[in-house]
Amino acid sequence: METQLDPMKDDLPLMANTSHMLVKHYVLDLDVDFKSQVIEGFIVLFLETGSRCRRASSTGEEGCQSQFDETCKIRASEQGHVPVSNASVCSSKTEYNDFAVCGKGEEDTSDKNGNHSNEEQASGISSSKNCCDIENHGNEDFLLVLDCCDLSVLKVEEVDVAAVSGIEKFTRSAKLTDVSKELANLRNQIVHELVTLPSDRCKEQLYYYTCCSQAPGCGELLFTTGTWSLEIRKSGIQTPTDFPHAIRIRYKTKPEGRSVTWTTDQSGRPCVYTMGSPINNRALFPCQEPPIALSTWQASVRTAASFVVLMSGENSAEPVQLQEGIMSWYYYVTMPMPASTFTIAVGCWQEVKQSFTPAVQTNNEFSLPCSQADFRWHEESCGHVEYPCRFQSPAARLQRVIPYRVFAPWCLMKCCEEHLLQLIPQCLSAAYTTLGTHPFSRLDVLIVPSNFSSLGMASPHIIFLSQSVLPGGSHLCGTRLCHEIAHAWFGLAIGARDWTEEWISEGFATFLEDVFWARAQQMSHDEEKAQQELKALLRWRRLRDEVQNSEEELQVLRPNKESTGEVSESGASIVKHGLKAEKIFMQIHYLKGYFLLRSLARRIGGASYLASLRKFVYKFHGQLVLSQDFLSMLLEDVPEQKESGLTVESIFTNWLDTSGIPKPLLEEGETWKESRLVQQVSGEVTKWIRTNQRIRKSSKKKRRQDEVIFQKLLPDQLVLLLEYLLEEKTLCPRTLQCLEETYQLREQDAEVRHRWCELVVKHKYVPGYGDVEKFLREDQAMGVYLYGELMVNEDAKQQELAYKCFAAAREQMDVSSAKVVAEMLF
């Protein structure tokens, strides 16, 4: 199945058989080498039998076995045709043979059909049919399937957890009295006891995870690496129950691996970071990627002493010197999360500090709006699996601003100190005011290199921000920070059970960024309303343009419709359109999701709606949800809306299951033009059109006599002004010069400068070409489609500029960005 998928065009496969076995905890022990651009070490997986097999075991092991038999039939029919050359097939013993099928320097003894001799089969898996024989499907070995791509797997072995000193305490449970003394069963029972320890013993649990990860191996396991997966088996083991529950995988990444980017920061120093790749973390470590595979992790990372290691972890790691020039950093997470949320950044980052503590508003306006219902939610037990939950901690519930740090390359420290550092406590406090308890105990914010393909990315305990948010004042920086902070609740603490429902994360974060920012800025009700209407109009225009210029199938928020959330019997599934390069630049899920939530807020009422969001957070934090979970809960609180036709089904029909602009939104699109801030922009546009006409007709002397006074505009107003002026057929060079000088456009934020660059390109304003080149070099997160605009005019100078900028940036660009730009240029 996997080899039929184009790794750059089609759906993203989630191969892990999570219904059979689940990873409960990862221990990573890694070395980061910048000379070879390789991360090398081992990962230990602590596993539990999956839900399907646990259910089957209650009816006898035969039921469990029959499921694997059926899975093997499916796998054999899907993969039996795959030629051996498409997979790296080896046992642990071939680790020094460059992972080739037959080993470096050995003669290939496979026949024409890709089958291997008995000699080879003794040390490796020759093809999928050896693991899953249809003819004899009652006796095949169980396969543990992990998501894996672009990794060199060196060795896989079972870990002898029973050899750990003090581990005998996990063999005294009453549950173990009837267990066979056979060592393999004992090891698995020890792992079971360890992964199911209560949350108040999490420190002890982490200690024994560390000890077990360092225990000796007790037998090498057979494995196969394919394009998208790592398959592991133990000869003679036919069920997950008997499969080793603690395994160690020694591996190394490849420089071309797509989960991390090796690059240089803005100060020219080397760094590596996870940049939110479409393939997630499977090229960083073998893992289970389906969102249902919630796990905890801990990691020790060693690198040269000049580097700082940042990671998604609950603790603020302090480096420990292992030897001269080498430091080790240790992080851990006790809240189960999808492996895709694991994040790491290693570079010569500098911590940005300030000499004073900013005052955060604590007056009544900023007190948490708790109702009696809010208190009742706190008293209820959580619905998630057990972990040390902040929602149940009285101290955490009162923590308005969690501890935070800011890191950046040396050359951007001053800029971060002037703007970003002071915004963080304001935005955190506003988020707390809106939603209550912060799900995570601390926050690092890192300004990542210029090749980052987004304005921001949120992970547990850490946010990446693009350098593009820093210039031009606090507006873009503040709103983007609010967006990423919102993901702590929507996207991380509450995740989508089906990754195609991105709107659950991005729609909520887009809606809440406006709420957070208004409160952070202490706007009055009228100011907030005017700002949000202006923002709605800008997003409406963006949605309209995107709908006109994208494939219809990519415009659907719930592309799997009634099948949303369904997986195969093994737990494997696909993420529809997950590998389409252009998809990462689309904002359909942000925009349509935002407008749906805005529409619901207007119908229900702002205060009631925010109260429902808080209720949803308390009910579903630490869990995975589908669209109907939120919509059903919301509509239960407002039964009167059902009488007006607002139902889960109608929302699916009008908003989530169809392409294009939702019908309810079509009626609302014109109303925002009447907003005070929008009307002010319209007046300024009229002045500029008249000015352009006069400039074209009059002399320079006459123009000075008729000088027009333009009003000062907010950043979002400037964006709208430039968008309106882009609709004008011609603007003469002197008008463009006057426009730039009036608003100091080169000093504005990236959203404004992007529209300015579009005007420069449209009107072939040569004095502005330097602005375009600078934007394409420094604002790669936003500049991708400027390349297309440079090409479409068929102007030699503009095309030369596009080629020049792409040649300079291509090597550092992420794969998807480079692919999209290359298609525009060549």
C-alpha cells in the first residue's frame, strides 16, 4: 500500500497498528552532530496491548488471534507485490552493512521474484509474506508497525527490564500472583505495572523509565524498514500480549530527513529544529503517529557546549557537562500527547531577559469571569486518562501568568526585548481571563530561522515564532502570539481525533486570537467590536480569494464526512491531502472555522458562548474530539436554537461538509463594510484615487499646492487600504512614492509590507524592487506567492528578480515551499 503513495502529492499514511499495541512512553537518548547533520542514539518504547486485543482477550485469545489473521490477509494483499528493493530489510545483525538487503559486499542471493534464500531468511525478513502468510495465517508472527521515514535503523532489541535494580517492587502486585514465572511474561507485567502507575507517583515512574531504558538487551528483534514504516517482529511470537513490551531501537537520522531542518540562524550560526513538517516526527524517531496514540516522553540530548537545547518539556532544563565541550539536556512530559507534538530546537540561542517585571492588570475587568457552573466543572473529575492534571490543582487554577522565557539569535535580542518580551504576560493573562487554567506549566518562545514556513507553531511548553512578526510595532507580534497561546487549549490540550478536522485547532485559535488580543490591549467594548469587524472583512476577502484559487476538494473542513474518525482494524489510516505541498499555505481551515465560530457566537451571545467554551475545555481537556463533540455540547446548552433550525446536521451541511463559501456567510459578507474603521479606510482610498488622478495631470509644483492630509491608520486598516488600492487599474510611480512615504510602509509589519510588495509588482514600480527582494529573503513564511506574481506579469526584470531570490533561498527553504515556488518559476 505505502509504495503506491507519492510522497509529495497524495495522502499521508498513518501506518502504526495502534489497535494492537500502543506506545505509552518514549525514552530518547540522542546526540546532535552538526558536522554530519545527523541525530543519532536510541529510543526505548514502553508498550501496552491495544484496545482491540484487550477487548478480544475477554472472550479468549482465539478472538484476538483471529483479528491478527484478518489483518495479515489484508496486509499480504496490499504489500505482497512490493519488490524487495523498495524496502531496507535487515535484522539487527546487519547494522554495519549500510542497511542493504543483503549487506554491503555480500552477494545478492534473491531470486527474480525478490525472495531470499533460507540463509538470508534466518537473519532477516525477506518480504511481507514471510511475516504474514495467507496459506498459513494461523501461525504468522505478530508485527509491530511504527511510523518511520528517512531513518537509518541500526538495531532493534528487547529490553531486559527485569534486570533493573529495585524493579522487583513491580512484581509484588496481586495482579501478578497467578502469572507464569516465565521471564518474558514477567518483563511484560513489569512494564504494565510501570505504565499504569498513578499520577502521584510520576517522579518515581520517570526514574524507573530511565533505569529500564538503560537496562541490557535480552535478544535482537527482526525488523523491516519501508518507505513509511518500521515493522518489528519476534520469531515465534504471534500476539501483542506475548510481544515484548519494552523495545530499544538504535537509529540515526539522515541529513535530508524531512522532520527536522538543518540550517543557520539569523546570526549565521548552525541550528536544527522541527519545523512542523507534513510528515510530522517520523523522520526524527520511529513512533506511532495516529493521534489516538497518546504518550508521554522524556529525552536526554547531548551536543556541543556552545548550543542550547529547547524542547517540549515540563521542566526548564539545566545543562549538565558530561565531558569537556559536551553538554547534556534533559526534558520530560507527563501529560499524554500525540507524538507529532514533540518539538526540539538546538542552536546558539540566547535567552532574552529584562531588568524589570512588567505589571499585569489584575483589576476586576481582568478577573476570571467564573460562574457557579464554572466552579461545578472544577469539582467534577476529569474525563481523560490519569496524569498530573493542572485543572485539578488549586495552585494552577489561580496562576494567571505561567513562567516564560524568550530565546532568539543574538542579532534579534534587542528587538525581542522591546516588543515580544513585554507582550507575553499580557497575552497569557488575557488567555487565562478567557478560558481559565493554563493547560501547561511553563512556556518557552523561540524566534526560529528565516526559512520557517509559518508565522508561528505551538507545541507543548514551547512556541516557535517567525522573525516576520517582530518588525513594525506590536500588533502582528501580539496577535500571532495570542493565536499560538490559544493552541495550548485548542490543538494541544484538546486535539482532533481525525487530523483532517484541522479547523478544530486552527478555527478556534483564529477566533480566540481576537478575543485574547482585545483583552490584552484592554479595549473598550466598542473598540473591540470595531476591530473585530475590520478583521472579519479582511478574513472574508482572504477566504473569497482562496476559494476562487484552490481546488474544491481542499476547501472541505470535514473531507471524510460520515467516516471522520474511522480507522482500519489495525488502527492505520490516512490523512486526506496531508502531503499536498500547497496545502500548508492554505488558510481555508483557519478562515471557515473562524467564521463558523463567529456565527455561533453571534447567535448565542458573546458571554454565553465564551462560557460554553470554558465548559468545553474543562470537559474535554486531555482528550481527542470530533466536530460533533463540540457542536452537540454547545447546542445542548442553547436548546432554543434548535427551533430556529440550528442543528449539528445543518452545521455539517452548511459549513463543514461542502466546498466554497458557506451560505450563511454569503449574506453577512457585506455588513462589515459599514463598520466605522472600514468606513475610515474607504474615505482614505477615495483620497488616494483622487490624488493619483491629480498627480497624473498636474506638475510637481501644482501638486505641492494641493497637498492632501491623510489620516493615521491602524495596521489592519493599512492592510485593507492597500488591498483596495490593489484593485485600481493603474497607480503612477509618484503616487506609489507618496503612499510609501506617507505611511512609512517599509517600517510597517509584515502583513502591510506584503501588500506593499504586491503593489510594487503589479505596477512595476522599480524603486520598490529592493523591498520585494528583502521581503522574499527575510519573510519566507509569507512570500511564497509573491514569486508567482513576479512571474505572471511576464516582465523580464521581475522574472530575473524571482529567479535571483529563489536561487539564494532555495537551499534553506523547506521542501514544500521550494516545491511550490519551483512550480511557479519553471
